[in-house]
Amino acid sequence: MTRMSKTQRFVLYALPPLAWMALIFPVGNRALASSWIYDTFAEVFRWLAPHASSHALDVSYIVFRKTLHFIEYGFLAFLFYRAFRAGRGPRWSKRAGALAAAAAIAYGFLDEFLQSFVPRRYGSPIDWAVDTAGILTAIALVARLGSRRDADPASPAGRALFLKRPFDVALSGLGLLLSAPLWAVIALAVRLEDRGPLFYAQERVGRNGRTFKALKFRSMVVDAEKSSGPVQAVAGDPRVTRVGRVLRATAMDELPQLLNIFKGDMSFVGPRALRPNEQEVNGGAGPTSIKDIPGYDARHAVRPGLTGLTQVFLPGETPRRKKFRCDLLYIRKRSFWLDLKLIALSFWITFRGKWESREPKV
């Protein structure tokens, strides 16, 4: 392995916790204290629960804020742990864990103390207790999965947690927060078109072949697969609604899957999550079960992704055999930096509305 310079080591391990600390105070605290955040939360809450009382709104907002505190300090503890390990791998270290917890808890105390000097703000021992709970939970999770890796060196659990999973949790949590206004707009558009359900839950196959329910905004007519069964949509599919065409072109129909990522069913990047009984139509040869196509089972070695190598570079109607080969290539070559590149390309495709294009997307 190539030896890193001091600058590279600083950028990779010391800079992330410093940047996250700067985001927490003063940027994060200032944002959470703004009336705009509260007003946006209130609008979404009243849309979801129009008959709820003002007291219920206030309690829900408090829970929302405390949850963000829990997540942001848990992620800070992970970044500290990673910094103290400084490239020595994902195996569990009691010393690094104790140092990370102590540093994060100390910063939480400093954060609450400094808020006492900010106009109309004050430190709260309750917030510090929530911060500490998030820190200890994160360190306990790192310890548990790191210990599993120590017991079984072949297990991917420790390495998967070390960067990819915390990144998924942090980014999906931030995405859910920032996309809240979009949810309201999309839900209104779907409801106005045909008065049907807003969401559509599909059974998908995840890591190690475990099935889960993937949540999507409904983009097809009600009971679209009642007669045909689970079949992939094709160009000009008559089952897709007018609103659905816009949602599918921008991938906004898959926005609710941020909840699946946050929960751990999915990752941001990985092979596409397929339906267990899906059929592929091979021209005039008749439908074929995707389970019979080589490479199907091997894809389940990792969590399925919202985006991935296959989704970005291959048209939707590419034969499954070729898609599965591309998925296996991703599994062999996967890295955190490759994931970041694919996420950046995915945002570009969404911005251009090219997800349903049969031409190259990038």
C-alpha cells in the first residue's frame, strides 16, 4: 500500500470531523433556530395531520430536532473514531472508541456552553444528554460490527460500516430533511391526477436475498400489474401516468426510498433492487424469470442501491444478462470514491431529466 503524505492523511482523517464540527456550530444550530425551518416543518406536518393540535405540532418539532441532534453527534463520534484509527482499518479499537466518545461528548458540552453567549439561545442539558446518547449509540454500533469482523475476517460487516453505511445514514437523513417541500408538491400532483394512492410499496430483494418493501411515489395507473404481473416498464408504457412520466424521468418517484436507505434496506449506490418474481420479455421468445439469468444471486452480496453503475451507464431496456455483468463489475471494483462519482453523475442525470432516456444518460 502506498504511504500517505501528512497532507493526505489530514484531508482524509482529520478534516472531516473538523468540518462536521463547524457545520454543527454555528451553521447547524443557526439553521435549526430559524423560523423558516419551523414554518416548513409545520406546513408538512399540517398536510400529513390536518386535524392535529398545535401542541402535537410543537411536540413533533421537538422530537424532530432532538432526532437531528442524535444523528449529527452520532456521526461526529464515528468521524472522530475514524480519525483516531487514521487508516489502520475498520477493526474495533477500544482506545480509539474511548477517545472518539470523549472528544465528541466534550464538543457537545462546549456547543451547549457557547450557545449561552448567543442572543436568544441557551445551552440545554437535555440536548447534551441527547447528543451523548447519539455518540454512545454510534460507538456501540462500531464496536459491535468491528468485533464481528475481528471474529470473522471474511465478514464484510466492519468494512461496510466503516464509511459506506454512516455516509448512507447521514446523507439520507439530510435528504429527507431538505426534500420535505418536494414531497408535498409531488403528493399533491399525484393525488390531483387520478385521486389514487400517493405511494406504492413494492417487494424487492435485498442483501443476502432478504426481501423488503421499497416505497415509491406511484407513477402508474392503479392496479397497473393486475393482469400482467411484475413486468419492467418499457418506452411509451401506457400504464405510466402523465405525472408519472415526469417523476420517472427525474427519478423523483424513488424519493421515498431515502427511508429505505436510512433504515438499512438499501444503500445510495449498488445494484438495482429487483422484484422477486419479475419477468423479462426477450423479444418473441416469451418471458423469462430473472432468477434464471446468470449473475442474479451474486448481486445480493451487497445492499441494492438507489443508483449504481448499471443505472447510470445502461439504458433501462438493456438485457438483464448485460445489466447483471455490470452489477458484478461494480461489486468487484466498489470503493467510496466510485460511489461519490456515481452519486454526482446521478444528480446530473436528474437535473437533465434523462433517467428514462434510451440514449446515453451521461
